[in-house]
Amino acid sequence: MSQTDLEIVVDDPTAPEDDSPSVVSTGTIEIVVCLLLLALAITLGYDNWRTGASWDSTGPEPGYFPFYLSVILGGGSLYGLIAALLAHRAASATFVTRAQARRVMAVFVPTLLFCLAMQFLGLYVASFLLIAGFMRLVGKIALWKSLLTAFLFTAIMFVTFDIAFDVIMPKGPLEAALGR
Amino acid sequence: MEALGLLLHGFAVLLTWKTLVLMMVGLVLGIFVGVLPGLGGPNGVAILLPLTFTMDPTSAIVMLSCIYWGALFGGAITSILFNIPGEAWSVATTFDGYPMAQQGRAAEALTAAFTSSFIGSLVAVLLITFLAPMISSFALKFGPPEFFAVYLLTFCSFVGLGREARHKTVISMSLGLLLAGVGMDTVSGQLRMTFGSSELLRGINFLVAVIGLFGISEILLTMEERLALRGHAASISLRVVLGVWKDLPKYWVTLFRSSFIGCWLGITPGGAIAASFMGYNLAKRFSKDPESFGKGRIEGVFAPETAAHASGTSALLPMLALGIPGSGTAAILLGGLMVWGLNPGPLLFVEHKDFVWGLIASMYLGNVVGLVLVLTTVPVFASILRVPFAAVAPMIVVSCAIGAYAIQNAMFDIWLMLGFGVVGYVFKKIGIPLAPFTLALVLGNRAEDAFRLSMIGSGGDLKVFWSNGLVGSITTLAIVLLFWPLIDGLLARVGWTQRAKPAAG
């Protein structure tokens, strides 16, 4: 019963450094997001106004409810924009540091590639590639471990969804060659 | 005592091998989800929802709700052993749980956490058993104006009582309501906001959005942090369990207080996170020696865990009785109900008695089975954390993709999921809350229908929302809550002047 009975230790070799410089401040992102939301509110508001945002003989037209919501969204983002612009003059918190951005991209880019690969190779092959590649390249885990884990996980998913529960996933040339 | 008879019938429905096995599977998956960083209750339920598409609704809801209980149990494991809260609502558990583990009392802390979770849920389930049928039979008298008023109340209380900047809550909510309206208009059949895209014709699926918002974005957020961890291993012996249970009666005030807070905050949209902190703080304030909190006091584990679970469970009460979810996870379960062709709301208690009482019975059984399961298998689950995140992250991505695709068999949904992942990541970082968005997205169409039906009924007169005592008081309450911060400020000012006068005189 000592204080040193730590039994589970996991290290993170590629952890982001704490002193990494800031890429962009939270205030800037807030301004960008508010501008985007404002643009969205105007687009949707216009579309709903075109559909009809007033009353006809049967009651409110289809665009009525969403039109006023677009107005609320627009108002909210305009308020947010002004608030962010005013606060921007003061020192602003870091949205993301360079090291963090690198790590986030290390997940986001493979995920994007995975979604692309899925269109052509089917879900299972793409999953195998994603897991094996990610473990090997980002996690620096031994190649055989990465390949084995990826294979086992993909196989379990295939058995669970395709065979046991009949949930059909997109498939590619490999499944076709195997006759499934 | 009609409820009791129906509940017994519910148990009879559940006690088959098939359901019990599903229950165990759900619990194990749920604990898994709760322990892993980057996955939590809402996304776990959302990702695993496709598994249940081919089941009958009762088995499906039993499995899903067990995933939810499992996630609630699992959050405590990492908080105590690793000082890493697996869920936001277990942050308060780390205050005293981790110091206890450092003192070699990990087993005791874990037993305390699981037991109090169980007690919290039990109190909330008892409340649901007796209150939900009453509320729903009352709500059967509701017409469209009453329903719209209740929806309005839900939305307004989020804006008025939320802790985030108010304009951010408004943005999040109006965006959710807008996106819910994309696609075919349910009343007139006209297309809205599709911009000629055939993919948008189907509308934006709620579950796809949730998987992106919570699953994908959580992975991105988790990667930003240092993922190294060191923790204590623990196995729980029967002697420790009995020892903690023997002391339970001493803490009945804490347990009772936390259960009450949890139930209250669960029904109103305050949520488990607020409940756990409030439970902890109140236990500390009412304690004889508040100094000893934070240094490994068992009450510091009892208080937040009881409150978090009572709140997490009672969030299902408004969902069952009125069709309005009290939490993000409840919102996803509600999405599930619609997928299985059930219409949530008061009619559920009349039209699908088997389903409702099966669900309520599964809350009792799931919690008992869950308690036994976590107490016996803690070492196994703690060692899951040995698996490096580089292996877990891509697996979660794959699970998210499977979940998103399976809902409508549409490749477009994969891209939508990815988009919502980015949106969720950015929103979380700039403090736009996601819970109002989720709620708005799932309730959007129903709220709009209720509004339009009441408008058609009244010929476009907004006075219909004050046409009788019931709907009038709900609407007024909603507006009071919306402007609560202003009213609160005014009241404080009046109070201040009243107190200042005698001082001046």
C-alpha cells in the first residue's frame, strides 16, 4: 500500500510540446465562424423567403418558420461578430498551437483519405488501410502488430455487421473478388 | 398501483435469455465506451445504434440503454485510477477518488463510486416509475399549442439558464432548428433549403450529425492533448465491498441530497455535469470538516457520483412522458425511437405499454447487473487503457463511419459526418455549446409542426398560446426563463436598494 504502486503506464512519444507557438487566436476563429454563420443565415433566409415566408389561405407557408429562424441565427452571429471584434483588441487566447495543429491534422488527413478510399475500395479495405497505416505511421507501433490489429478489427466488424446483423456496408473490388 | 402491475409485466417481458445477453453485451460495450478517451455516452450510443436496426424495439432500447448505464459506470474507473475523467460528469469524482487511489484505497473508492451510481439511478428510476405515467396521462390532454409551449419552454430554459454566453446558445439552437428543416416540408410537401441538391432532399439526419459532432470532433480534441498516463491497478475484493456497504447508512444524508439534486437537474436541462459538481460542493459545504475534502474522503466520491447518475437517469423522464429529452444522450435515444417507428410522447404509454414498461424494467435490471459486472471486472477494463490511442483512434473513426453510413445507406452521410466533425471541433473550442444544437435538431420538425398546427387552428392568432390557463402559464414561464438573467439582475437591484435603504437611514 505505498504511493508508488503505479501499475499501468502508457507513454505518448509524439505528444505536442507545451511551448509550441500559437497558429491562430480564438478571437480570429470566432470572427471567421460568425461571418460564415451570418452568410449561411442570409443564404437560408433568402431561400426561405423565396419559398414563401408569409401567410396563405391554409396558414403559414413552408418558409415561414425557417425564415424567422434564419433571422434569429443572423442576429446571434452578428452579435457574436461584434462581441468578438470588440474583444479582439484585448489579448486573445490561443485557438491552437503549431504542435497541436500538426497532431490534429495527423488524424484529420487520414480520416479524409479514409472517406475518399471508401468510395472506391469499400469500407472494409479502407478500414484495414486506415488502422494499419495510422498505427504504423502516427503511433510508431511495430508493423506486424499494426497489420494484425487492423486485420482482426476489420474482420470482427465484417462478421458483426455483414454476417450477424445484416447491415450492408459499401463494398469494393476485393469483396467482389471474394464473392460477397 | 397500476404502475406496479405493469412494471411486473415489464420484468416478465425482459426475463428471457436473449434480452439478458443483450443487456450484458450493452453494458460491456458501454463500460468500454466510458473508459476510452475520445468516446462518451452520447457518441457511444450514436455509433452503436445501427447494430439495433434489425432488432425489435424492446430489445433495441434495452441494449442501448444498457450502453448508456455502462458508460455512466465506466467514467468513474478512469477518474479514480488515472485521474482522467472519462466523461465530463466524472470530473468531480477525481477530486477525492484519485487521492484515495494514491493512498492505496482504490478498491474502496471504486466500490463507493459504483454503489453510489447504483443508488442514484435507483432513486431516479423510482421517480420515473411513479411520475412518468402521471405526467404522460396529464399530457394526453395537450393539443398543438400546449406542445409548442413545452418545446418553447425547453429551448428558452437552455438560453436563460445555460452557463455559456447567451448569444452562443442562441446560435447553436437556431442553427439546429434550421438544419432540422432542410429537405421536404412535412406539412405541405414542398422542398426547402435544398438548393436543387438531391442528396439534401432526405434532410440532414440527426444521428449522422451527432456521430460527427461528438465522435469525430472528440478524436480531434483528444489528439491535442498529451496522452501519456500513469495509473493504479485495482482489483476489488468482497471484503472491501462489504466494508463500504456497511458504512453506507452513515452517509444517507449525502446520498439523499445528491439524488435529489441529480433528479432535479436531470429533468430540467441542467444535466449530469452540473449535478455532479453541485452534489460535490453541497456535500463539502454541509460537512463538519470541509477541509478534508479533496484529500481522499469517501463522501467526495459518493456525492458527485450519486448526483451524476440520478441526473443521467432522470433525463429519460421527460423523454418518455413528453417526448422531450433532458440530455444529449436522451436526445439520441429519442432519435432511435423514431428510427424504430415509435412516436415519442405521451401516447407511448398508451400505444406501446410493453415497450415503455420493458424499458423501465430494464433500468432496474440493467443497474443491478451493471453493478455486479463492474465490481467483478474492473481490472480488465482498467487495462484497456494500455492500448495506445494510435490504435484506438482509427478504430473509433471506422466505427463512426459504419454508424453514419448504416442509417440511410448513403455515401453522402459520410461526408456530412466529417463536416459535422470539423464543426463540432471548432464549436467546442470557441465555446458554442453542442447540447442545444442536438436538442434543436431532434425536436425541430416536431416543434415546427406544433407551431403551424396551432397557427392553423387559431387562424394565425398568436393569442392561442395564452388561450387557457395551462398553455398560458407554460408560455409565460418560457418567456420568463428566456429573460431570466435580466429579471434576476433587476431583482438583485431591487433587493440591493431595499437592503441599502435601512443602512443609509
